[in-house]
Amino acid sequence: MKLGFSLKLVLFFIVSALAVGAAAYLLSDFRLPFPDRSSSLETNADTLKYKTVIIDAGHGGEDGGASSAAGLVEKDVNLEISKLLCEMLRADGINVVMTREDDRLLYDRNSDYQGRKKKLDLAARLTIADTTPDAIFISIHMNSFTNPKYSGLQVWYSPNDPDSSTLAGLIQSNNKATLQPENTRKTKVATSSIFLLENTTCPAVLVECGFLSNPAEAALFETDEYKQKVASMLFDSITEFLEKSTDV
Ligand SMILES: [Zn+2]
């Protein structure tokens, strides 16, 4: 049988297309999965500058911190947000150290602590920050003021490591973008009134998540939904910071 030139050309293309298709099918089994965002921290684990997130739930035990008119106590809100944040970070493969996981101050019950509980507690939190290698420190608090009109999250940062203000800026701007578009607060460098930020040497921030003295904002923190939203915003900010902070 004698095939015309154009028919040969058509057959040639059909056979070529089948061959390319077969090769692509075989190779597809050996293709590496494309990394998604959630695994990028683990993929880049060796080059990450910071390996651990220390979450510091402010106050505890005898020291309740601020409280709302309706009776919401700061130490409890701090711990709940801290636990939610810890859960999300660990689920993402990030190493987390919690300064406290229950309702107590950190002081040695066998020591001479009378009149020194708060001082010993802060010293213990600072020791955790100082002795954890390659860590960043996030302290979780709630604000309060005599005039109830003030509201809005605000982040303070340590003066001792320039990365502190970078992390603070990410949290402040992510909060504005996702939770509080009306919030015009700026990050602030800590003064000596914030013992932990003054003394930590690793990147450290203190997040005043909202004002318990403002009835409307305090009511938000009564709900699990809003605490979850704040924790998610902190999670996004921290992972963004960790991904950007590499040794190379
Ligand atoms: Zn506080």
C-alpha cells in the first residue's frame, strides 16, 4: 500500500503525540510534589534564623491583671489566646515553649517569696527567654485605662534586637488589615516600665490585645470566636516573620 505524503505526515504527528503523552504519564509518577505554603517553614527549617516561639501568657494565679466591669479577668484571656496560638503553631510544625500553661505565677513555692512573688515571676519568665536558643518571645496581655472610651490592639517591642520592631509592625498592621480597620495605633518601643521587654535580648514583643476597660471591646473577648480570630492573626504574623527571617 502506498500512502500519500500528507497522510504520512498526519500519522507521524499522531505517533509523536502518543509517544509524548506516554512519556509524560510515566514521568508524572516521579514528579516531586509542589511545596505549598503550609510546608514551607518545615522545608526551609535549616535556614530559619529562629527555631522556637516562646508564648508568655501574662499574669496568673494571685495576679489577675486587669479586669472588665462584667468580671472578665485578664490572666484568663491571656492564657486562652496563648493556648490557641500554641496549638496553631505546633500544628504547623513550629517548636513552642509556654511560660505558663495553667493559672499560676512562676515562683518557687519553697523559696522566701513573701512580698516578692511578682518580682520572682518576672525573673522566671526572663530566664526562660534567656535560656531558650534561637527563640522569639511573644507576651500576651490585655490593656486597661481609667477612661473607658479607649480601645484597640497595640504592640510594644523590645529595644534590644532590631527584629523586635519588625515583628511588632507585622502584628500591628495585620490586625488593622484583618480585625480592626479603624485602629490607628502605632507600635511603641518599650520603656523601663515593661520589665521583660527591657531585659530580653532575643526579639521580643508584648501584645496588648484590647482594652478590658472598654465595655464593647471587653464583650468581644468574652467570645471564643474573637479570641480565635486574634490568635489566628498572631499566628499569621509570626509565621510570616519566621519565613522572612533566614540565615542566608
Ligand atoms: Zn497585663
